[in-house]
Amino acid sequence: MIVSTKGRYALRVMIDLAEHQSDKYVPLKEVAARQEISEKYLENILKVLVQNGFLEGLRGKGGGYRLTRSPEQYTVEEILNLTEGNLATVSCLTPGAPTCHRMAECRTYNMWKGLDEMISDYFRKITLADLAAPEEAGNDYVI
């Protein structure tokens, strides 16, 4: 499994919007500049996020984008599944894949299935809030 730039950039954009939340919309130009992503490429990613209800967009003066939920309510798993289509490590585990004719004798199927479950479980436990405000090392001391 390789996460494409689309998936990685979607995470970066969502984190950026979580870090810059307010009553106002965050302009595309600002997000693109902070994340060093071309506006044109970013528009394609934002379109998918808006169409699927992850973001709300507003055109015109004062427009831009904002989260539709609080950062704690987004998981890395759902963002990557949306932008990547799925996170399957092998083609036979891709949702809707045809049944493999070797399934009955496959010695590796359960291994791949276990890996996929571990990846999903791991990403399901990480929220946008976790990524937007990571604990800084060294700040856990008492004065």
C-alpha cells in the first residue's frame, strides 16, 4: 500500500483547517500557501472533501473552506479511505474485488487480511485533533 499525494495532501489540508478554525471560512489561497500545494491541485482535493461532507465551501468574498465537524470527529482512516478509495494491501482485499480462484488454497490470505485490519485499526484511532495538536516533547514537566 502506498498512500498517494492526494491522500497525504488531504490530511495536510484537513489538519491545516483544524488548526485555523474560526467562524470564518479559510481561503484556498491561504491553505495552499501554508501547505505549499498548488491551488489547482488543492481545488481537486477540496472538491472531493466538500462533496462528501467533510468540508463546507463558500464561494466569493469571505469564502473559503471549513470543517463540518469538530476535529475529534474525523479519523485518519475515513479521510484516507475517501481520498484513496481504500487502503487494501493486496488486490483480493479491495472492496468489490472478484473472488480469487486460489482462495481455498491461499496460505497468505489471512496474513494480508490481518495486516489490513491492523492498518485500519491504527488509522481509526488517530483523529484530526490528534494530528492538529500533538503533544510537544519536553512539555510534560512540572515547575
